[in-house]
Amino acid sequence: MESIANIQGLTVKYGSFTALDNLTVNVPAGCIGLLGPNGAGKTTLLKTVLGFVQPASGTATVLGHSIETEGKFIRQKIGLMPEQDCHIPGMSAVRFVAYAGELSGMPKAQALRRAHEVLEYCGLGEARYRQVETYSTGMKQRIKFAQALVHGPKLLLLDEPTNGLDPKGRDDMLELVRTVCHDKGLSAIVSSHLLPDVERTCDQVIVLMKGTVRAQGLISDLKKLQGFPVDVELREPNPNFTTEILQAGVKLISAKSASFRLLVPGNDREISKTVQACARKAGAQVRGLSRAERTLEEIFLTAVQDQNDTSHINRPIADISQSQTNEPPVITGEN
Amino acid sequence: MPNSPIADLSYRNYDGPMSPPHTRWWPIAKMSMRLAIKSKGFWIWATLSSYAYLIYMVIFYFTDSTGTASGRSNPYFTMLKWHDTFVASFTLSQLLLLIVALLIGAGSIANDNRSNALLVYLSRPVSKLDYIFGKWLGIAIPIAAIVFVPMLTYYGYCAMSYAKYGFFSQDHWIIVKIFLIPICAGIVHASLSIGISSMFNQGRIAGATYAAVYFIGYFFTVLVGQLYIGVTGIGPNQFLKNLFYCSPDGLQVGLAKVIAGTNGSEAFTGFTRHIVPRPDPWFIILLLIVVILFGFGVAWNRIRPVEIVSR
């Protein structure tokens, strides 16, 4: 897969605090979610990519340019949507966005034309001549997105794009991000604490913890569990069902009230038959039977669980889980 | 179809022309100037700042038309040193120039600090130096222009009316000098403005600080001037002469005198009794360099795209 950023052994320090610790990661093209708890190094990574922060050691190339010597070329091809509100005082929205385009190197007339376009696209067409200071929080988020897009960047850096938005605004913003990244061929790195947002917009995630990569891969791969376990939901709790499935040679991974996660040998049809048979014997009524997969929250929590163990760098999340629990391998993750 | 004048609302990539990521300071300077000239206050105070030239022209007009017998020279004009009138007018306009500088310069960086605009600038192919220089130029050019325009008007009026009174013969280079004096005024105000503005998050506080610095410097200059002309008996000396020009106001007047090559004289009368002579050129140039370095140095240190919190 094409790479948009290649980071090798990057260390960034703020005084004695190490924000990025010998970070090595290859960021593929597409929409990438950057996850991590507070202080994990997400924002520092974005700022280092932009050249705001000088690394203590290591190298990185972004879109084929070195961050050490070609910062301006990188920033010309990147659009940043910062987390906090930012605008240039005293300007209307269209002037602000056009000015952002001019700063990136667009000719004035092109920048103005393009500003009208992206403001329409971002849903601010009606409000384009209003002063940005008078905008609501949701509109300010949109205009930040518009100014990031105006010069046609190859890579978008979106830091908490849904900050402060109401549910409708959040939906709209995620849809904008998703459309740009999936239909128009732009790459984006979305840094967010909101896992559903990342899940909705991104194909892949990078989980950072203490300045190192704790997990990376396609979300669909990371969600997979080894052995095709299934989730079974009964109408009501039934202790006999547990007995029956154990007698049938089915591995019980977890049981919570009327919900069970089972590892059943065989193909889909055989699994269904086995579960139905066990339920019949136990006198239970099956309400739901589906392939089990982990949520992004589980992936994230597993990745950041052991804060002291740094031996998982660049390894799939499944391996992390295995090494921590010493249980039979039940989770897989493939890149 | 969506209800919009633009039919195709889907996102399209931009593949049009892009300038190389150099000289990004020019769009910043242009925008700063555009925002400055949008303000009514700028035009009002800029116009008012030319009052001294206007008074000179009115005095000259009436003196010339009423006080001269046919065919004889007017004694008022024969005693005038023409380049002194430029310096005197420039000196009188200082306070109004300060107001213009406060209007366009005090908030130039402070307001960007408040609204996080630095993230917008510095996430583009704009370096810190591009940003500072662009802001500096965006203040220096309008101030130089509002000093230059009345000077040039005054020059044109005098050139057309008073050539026979030595307007050209007294100083052949006066046209060059009236280019240089406004540039110096622009440099001084722009340097101080960006330095002070970058220290604050609010334009008003930056403006108040700049005004305070200016007036404290002005009173200091007045005090030193009194010492120089002998009020306290210390009397004129080289040190006091140079010290007199160590304020934002004094620096500009000193530069104007050095450029014009005159010690100056009192406005309208031409008397020189209470005038501190021009400073040593090397001293005033050194002082100008210090002010420029102060402005750029403070701004350079204060402007950061990220807050670095020590841990």
C-alpha cells in the first residue's frame, strides 16, 4: 500500500519529558485514525509532521519530503484542522478561506474561486460573507475544515474534528470527512478521543501510548477474533445452556447474563446447528446469533492496557493481548 | 438538486497553479495593509496627521499674497530653511502618527495570538520569519505612505510656488530625503509595534503598552531637552544631545534631522534658540538598528505555533 509518511526512530522531547519515544511507523494512504489517551503523543506527532516541533533524533518523510529540510513543501501539501478554534480576526469567511489559500501559494483569483467552492461544500455557502467571529461552534468547525481543504491538500490532519458539535453537526462533519477521504482520494489522519468517530470515518488506526505505537492496522482486521467465535443471545438467562454447550465441546469465551461468546468448531451451518441443538436441550430460546468481533473500544483498551510493557511496538493488537493474558490465543489481528 | 447557485457541490481536488513556497511574507503584508485601510479611523487620523503641512501651506499662501510689495522678495521666505520646514512638520505630526500606528499595529500580532491565527499561518508554507516580516511590512508601508503623501504634496506646492526663494537651490536632494524620512518613520513604528504586540493576547493592552512606552519616552526626551538647553545649568554636551533622541519620538525626529542634514528650527518661526541639534549619524543609526532588532527579536521569541509546557 502507498505510504504517506514514513517515520523512523523519531524522538521528541519537551525538556526532560519524552513525548515521542523512538517512534517508528509507516503511515499508509487512506483515512487513518490516530488513537491514544491524553499525553500519548498524538498531537506531538502531528506537530512534528508539520515542522512545529524539532525532533531530538530520528527521521521522517511526509509525502516524499523530509521534515527536517522540506517543511515548507510538506505544509504546502497538508491541510491542518486544529483542535482549538482559530481564525484571522476581522475577516469574512470567504476572505479568510481565500487568504488561507493565498498563504499556501494559490493565485489570488483561484484562491477566491476555490474559497467559494469549499465553503459551499462545507455547508457555509449562505454564511460566507459573515465575519468568522460571529459564527457558532459548529460553523467554526466547518470553516476550519474549509480552510484546511482550500488549497487541495494531499493529506489532511484533523485534530478532534467533532469537538463541541451537537449530534447533527457531528454527523455532518463525519460525513464530510468520510466523503473527502473515501471518494476523492485524499489521505487523512484523524486524531480523536471519540472512538465511534474514528470507526465511522477511518479504515485504519494507529494506537499511540507513551510516545510509541502500540497497535496499527486495518480496523476490520483488528476487530477479528481468532477461530470465528460467535455471540449468542438468549431470551433469558439459562444456566443449563452453559452446561449443554460445554458438553457439546464448545469453548465458552465469556458469559454475561443471557449473552454468550462461544468458540464453536465447524463452518457457519454447523455452528448454527450446534448452538440451536444446545439451546433446545437446555430449553432456551435463541434470540440472536452473530459473528463475534471486538469493538474499537476493546481494541483501544487492550492496546493501552499495559503501560509499562513496550515490547508490543508495531505488533498487531492480537499479539499484545496474548502476551498479556497467557491464555490460549483467541484474538487475531492482521495487517 | 441542492438549492445553491453552485450546481456541483461535491468536493473537487485543486490542480491549479501554485507558487513555490517562498516569499510568503508578501500575502501577509498585503492582507495586513488591506485590513488597515478598511478602518475609517485609519483614514481620519492619517488625514489629520498632515495638518502641519497644511498650516505651512496656508501661512505661505497668505504671507506670499499679502505681505510682499510688487517685485520685491518677501523677507519671511528668505529667512526660511526649506528642509527645516519638512522636519518641523514631520515632528508636529508625530502624535497623530502614533495613533495611526496604534490603530494598525497594536493588534497586528496580539489579535492573532488571541484567535489562534498563528496555527493558520504556520501550518501553511509560511515560516516564522515570513510571518513577522509580513506583519512588519504591513505596518511600515501604510505609515510610510501617510507620512510621504503630505510631504510630497507640500513639496509639490513649494516647488511650484517658491523656487525663487531657494526651494531647490538650498538643498538639491530634498526630493530624495522626503522618500527616506517616511521610510524611517515606518520602520520605527513597525518594529516597536510588532515587538510589543507579540507580547500580548489583546490588541488593546498591546496598544496601551505601546502608548505608555511612547509617552514615557516622550517625557524623558522633554526632560533631557530641558537639561540640554541649559535650564538646570548643566548645559549642552554630546551625551545629552544623543540621549535626547533615545525615545520613539526622538528617534524619528533625530533620523529626520540626520537625513535632512539640518539641526532643525522651530516650526513656522524658524528660530533655533530651543532646538537640540541633530544627533551623531552613527548613534542614531545604531539606535534604529537596536529598535529593529528589539522588534524582531521579541516577536521571534514570542511567536510559537505550539505552547511548550515544561514538565
